[in-house]
Amino acid sequence: MSVLTMDGIYKTFGSGHTLVTALTDVNLSVNAGEFISIIGPSGSGKSTFLTIAGGLQSPSRGTIKIDNLNLTKLNDRQKNDVRFNNIGFVLQSSNLIPFLTVADQFKLVEKLSHQSLQQRSEALLKSLDIWDLKDKYPKELSGGERQRVAIARALCHNPNLILADEPTASLDSDHAYEVVKILATEAHKNKKAIIMVTHDERMTKWSDRVYRIRDGHFASA
Amino acid sequence: MFLAIKEMKYAKLRYFLIIGIMLLVSYVVFMLSGLANGLATGHKQAITDWDASTIVLSSDSNKIANASMMTRSDLTRIQAKRKAAVGLLSTSSRLSGHSGKTNVSIFGAQENSFVVPSLIEGHKYSNDHEVIISANLKNDGYSLGDKIKLGNDPHAFKIVGISKSTTYSIQPVIYLNLNAYASLKGTSGELTTAQQPISLVAVKGQSPEATKITTHKSDAKLSKLSVNEFITNLPGYSAEKLTLNTMIYFLFVIVAAVLGIFLYVMTMQKISLFGVLKAQGIKNSYLIQSVVGQSLIVSVIGVVLAFILSVLTSLVLPAAMPFTVNTSEWLLYGAVLIIVSMIGALFSIHSIIKVDPINAIGGE
């Protein structure tokens, strides 16, 4: 079943002679249980790709569907809800709030989503081997620990789609591999659709599919 | 509120400091309010004690009691059930045999008139050489039975009664009868009783509109005014009140600015965090609520602490300092302080709304 479908996506900025095409005819479908990587140098359009896939900005052309919701037809408020409910973000600089302990990061999501996530977040923390860190603040964690918490945070409200933006950028190789393996396991075991954007070739070996993006053009690797 | 409270617990020092500033500004506001009321009370206490509704003065006085000149015969021109002729004089007083002088406000009035205060000690005066003093003169060593000299009057006056502490023009008050008053004015000898001077007539339970004054051709013109208008025109009363109140109003603006700037700086430091939170679908309204909530918490704690501190301070202030705790005014000012703090937080809302969650992606 397709979780994310992108159909003929174009994104342009500016107009006339300042026109810049950031994405050209992107077609992509990601199913539940799939872990795909998108690789490209900086400036290739991968950030633009991710912001469109995450509903943070609208494409200039084309349609995008998440869990069968047509994002191009939703208003800002509805897109906000989709981001909150249907997508988990794992960001480069970790998406943790500096003044919340690990446990409180989950409590915030719990409060905002009005559902009990206690059991789920406890299971996640244990499976990611960070249960012992639950009373620590982000600054007391190592880079690898922080990204594992960030992954748990992205998963805790059980979204079908995970968007990971350079999740290994600030990590050494061992920790980077570990984080990518966690993402792959989540996709395969818990049937998540996971898209990871990276510039590091070595991180793609656990992916089911790898795409390259260069100057806004998308191609299977 | 979850986010707001957790952040305050995490960054304790910052929020302690801003609560401290809130506390100090609120404390100054309460203290100024206490002083403004203390001074106001010091000016008017003896008048409010009368519980009168209408004051009649000579028209030439321009509503100033000290400048008003009337005669005892004028009392009959005023149609009212309860009316009292009052003479007013500011002079100095000293205990016989002592040289230390105290400034006092002297009221001349018939001993059975309603303006004469009820006593906590002794009895009312029954002749021209007896007086009632207010209890605050006890601080200067005055007590029942003592003889005092007033101004440059050759007579000695005996203290026969003491009323509760009261002031007029921020001076303790002495009551004596109208003959004695005339004598202090230096006019008793050559005048008939009807010609003796008084300053004003106080009327109880009857509005200025309802109070009729008969004026024949040869009579001096009289003006009637409400007690509130009379008090507003007491020398110095309005000016002092306005000065202190203006300081209070400025402090309201300062509170809004200080708290607004603080929260704005805090917001600016969290812009990238807000971007990340918004990317994750957390709504503007929650983030705004969080900042306004922090402002509410900071201001409520600051104001409550300042309130407690002000009450404690009022207990240890020296008696000579005019200071009156007006709880309802403090509550009102406290509420205003809290509201302006919240208004200060509004500066930050625009910046929160402006944060574009796109910036959270790509690490820029």
C-alpha cells in the first residue's frame, strides 16, 4: 500500500530570467515497509524535495498524497494536522526541545495529540536502548543517543511516513550506521514508509531503493 | 502551559531574574500607591471624619478653605437640618513650659456640633480655654490635663479630650470652640458673637443642590460645593496625587516594555526551535499560548510576592510616614500589572507567526 505518492512534481522559484527550477518532474511512490534513500550533493534539491514531501511548501505543479490525503488540496491548517498526525520528522540537528527531558519530549506529543502514548513510547525507548536516558536533557546525551531519541520521538505517535533529513550528519561512522539500521528495522518490522535524505553513499546499503537527485532531476540509482 | 512551565523550570535563573524585576516594579507601584493614599489621607482625614456632604465657603475664597472668610451670622443663611460653623487655622502649638513647637491644624466648632470628633479619652470642651487633641499629638508628649499654648495667643489651653488620630494638611488636629477660635484669630475683643469669624459651614446629609442659601443685598456671596470637590481643592492635594499617580502609570508602561523585551529576546533565541516544532505540526496557537502563559506566570508570581512584601513593609514603616494601605487599589494595580505584562508578551507573537518551518529542513 502506498503511503506517499508524488506525481509529476515541479518546483520553481522566482520568475522570468531569475527563474530557478529546484525540482523537475519527480515521480515517486513509497509503500509501507519500504526504506528508501535519496542521495545528492548540497544544492541538488533534496531539501526542497523533503519540504514538499513533508507538506511544508506546495509544489508548483503535480500532486502529492500522504495516506491518501491529497496535500495539494489542503489548506495550511489541514497540512499542519497531516504533519502532526501522519508524518514523523527526524532532522539533521535533532528535533528535540532543549528544555525537555527525554520523557517530557514524549509527554508533549501526548498532550498535543490527546492520546495516551505512554506504553508506546516506553516500548520505543526500550527497543532503541535509551530507556535509561529518559530523565536526561538533550544536552546530556551523545550525538548518537540524541538521534535515537529523535527517531523514537518521530515514531511515538505512530505515523506511517518518516522523513529523515541527513539524520547521520553529525555522527561518526559507527553511530551513523547504527541509526540507519534502526530506521531500516522500523520500516521492515513495523511497516513504516521511511525516506532518508543523505549525501553519504555509505548510508544507503540498508535501503530498499536508492534515488539520486542532481540539479532537481530525480533518477533511480 | 506544559512547554511554558517546563522551560521555566529548566532556565530557572533567567526566569528568577525577570520575576525579580517584576517583583521590584510591582513593589514600587504598591509603595507609591501607599504613599499617594497616605498623603491624600493626611490632607483630608479630618474632613472625611465629619461625614459631611456639602461645604459652604465664601465665594471670594475660590474654593480654598484657608482663604474663606465668613461670620457666625452666615450660618443662619444656610437652610439645612444639620449644619456646623467651622473655623480653620494652621498654627503651631507647644506644651506650657516647653519650647518645642508642633505644627497643628486648628478647627473651631461648637462642642455639640457633628464635626467635633468622638473621644477615646476625656470629655468635650465646655469653655473657651479647653481643647480636644487628636491622638497623634501624644507622640509629641501631649496628654490629658496638659496645658498648651497656641500660636501667639496669650492664653493657655487645657487638654480635656483626646480623639482618634487624624490629620488635616498633614498636621495633627486640635478642636476648640468658636470663641477660642476668634481669640486665636485675634478678633474676639471688638466683635459681637454674630460677627465672629468662621471659615466654612459643613452640612450633613444634604447635597449642594438641595442646600439653599439666602442672600440679601448686603451679604457676602457664598459658594456651596460637594465634599469631594472641596477635598480636591485642598492645597497640594491634587498636585501630589497627580504626581505620584503619574509615576505609577509610567511604571505600568515600563512593566509592559521590560517584560515584552525579555520575552521577545527569549523568543528570538528560540526561533529555530519554533521552526522545528512547527515543521512537526505543532500549531502557532500552542506556541503563542506558551509565551503568553510564561508572561502570566512571571507577572502573577512577581505581583503576589510584591503584595506580600508591601504589606510587610507597611507594618514596619515609621508612623510619621504618611502611608495608607488601600487593599482594593493594590488589587486593581496588581491586576493592571498582570494585564500589561501580557500585552508585553504580544510583541513576540508576530515573530512566532513569522517563523517559517521550512527552515527546519536542510539545516540552514
